[in-house]
Amino acid sequence: MDIIPNSSSDPLLNRKPAAEVLEVSAHTVWRWAKAGLLPYEPTAGGIWRYRLSHLKELKNDLQQRGQKPMADSDQAVAV
């Protein structure tokens, strides 16, 4: 898992490892972030990073609702 080092105990992940946490495609992570469903932190170079805590929270929300992540769907999950 590609974890971006920082001083926080809540690491930032690239899109691919974020997708692995959520068990969806990297494109789905990007779509959910673009739709405002998943917070991200852009780097100075414009790369989006995702906090592990936000990923786990979204995954837990989906599991509690009995929804499976939609990796191959064009629809975003309403959180």
C-alpha cells in the first residue's frame, strides 16, 4: 500500500491504495471524490490524496447500509 508519509497519525493514500481499501476501482474513487462523496487533499502538483480515516468511514457507512461498493457502475453512492 502506497502511504504518503506525513506527521499525522491519519495517513494520506494515493488513488490506487484508496481503491483497495474501499474494494472499488481507482476510477470509482476519483468519481466519488469529484462528486463530493469522498474528501481529498490535493498536493501542490494537483494530485489528489485520501485520508485513511475517510476511506474507512465511507466503507463502514456502505457496509452498515448493506450496500456493496459499485466499482463498475457510473452511479455514485449517496452517503
